[in-house]
Amino acid sequence: MFKWVLAVIGYMYFRFGGAILGFIIGSIIDNWTRSSGGMQGMFGQQEKKVSPGDFELNLLSLCSIVIKADGNVTQKELDYVRSYFVQAYGKEHANATFRTFNDLIKDREISASRISQYLAARTKYPARLQIIHFLFGIAQADGRVSEAEARAIQEIAGYLRIGRMDFESLKAMFFKSADNAYKILEIQKSASDDEVKKAYRHMVKKYHPDKLGHMDEAYRKGAQEKFNKVQEAYEQIQKERGM
């Protein structure tokens, strides 16, 4: 590809000599990009993969960090996690995953930064948003999200390379305040009606469950819950403003 582009550019500026030189340079670049994995490899963006087993164990590790964050491990939080894994993978598979996880953590320190950075390099952004939503769900399983749990999730979100506005939007789905609906739509309370409508359309596209069509059923259910919160926030603003 590059050889023909540079050949044309070379001809435009330096006629036949420039075309030949451009063709040679372009050929070198083409060969190099092919050997380094194409354009993505050239700029260090080549997508890595995470196996289902590794994903499950790393997700469990993040769950354990959040559950232990406030020093109060409740049965409701543990049941929330187990329910998700049973729904996603079946009881037998879930039990095997938990046994493997328990064996691993005996000899390994769980690091939020290491695990999150590993997942950030191997999962798409919508899936990482859903991880944060899931972690907030765990924290709220006992009735409320503590400040310690919120801080732990925010730290994980940072390592997962979640944007600040996206994090605040997800957090607002689990905290009650006067301007929560606006935070969920990632806008200020002073936004115009047109800005509200535009923000709503943007959030519908970003949080649509179809973006997680490749994930398991439990994850898609969580995505639907998130999508419903966006709908509820928009309807609340509509009602307040008489839109």
C-alpha cells in the first residue's frame, strides 16, 4: 500500500526520479509493517487475547478486592458473585473456578494494578465498563456502597483505563443524589434540552447491550440493567423539565 502512495507523491513533486524513490521507500515500509503485525502492530495497538479461564480468575480477583475493601465481608456480597458465576457458566463450572481461585490466592498476593492492566490490554472498552458496573453491583449487594468500596472500584477503573466521565456515570447508578440523572447521562444540570437529548442518544449507543453480544448471558443481563438506568435517567429529566 505505502509503495504506491509514496510513488504517486514522489512523482507529483520530483517526477520519475521521485516516483522510483517513493516506490522503494514504500516497499520497505510495507515489508516492515507486515512483519510487525500490520498497522496495529506498527503503532503498538495489536490486540491481545485473554482466555475464558484467565478472564474468570482475574474477574474473581477483582471481586475479592472490592468485597474486602471495607473490612466487612458479607454473605450477600459472596452470594451475588456466586450467583453471577453460576448463571454465566453453570454450577459445576462455577464451583471448579472457585476452587481454582481459592488454591491460587493462597500463594499469591492479589494486585489490583497488575490484574486490571492485564485485562485492559486484552478486553474491549464496553466489556471493561461492564466490569466496573458488575463490581458496583457486588458492593451494593449488602444494601449500600461504602466509601472504601467506591475508592477500590475507582482505583480499578483507573487501571482499566476507564474515562472519568464514564466512571462517574456508572457510579451515579448506585448512589442517590439530586443530580444523579445528569451524571448518568454525563452532562451538567445546566445543559439545554437539546444537549440532554443529544447526551441521551450518545449514551444509548455507548451502553447498548448489543455491544456485549460476544459476552456470556450474565454479562448481557448486567448490560441491560445499565442500559435501563440510562433510560430511567432520561425519563426523570424529561419529567422534571416537562420535555
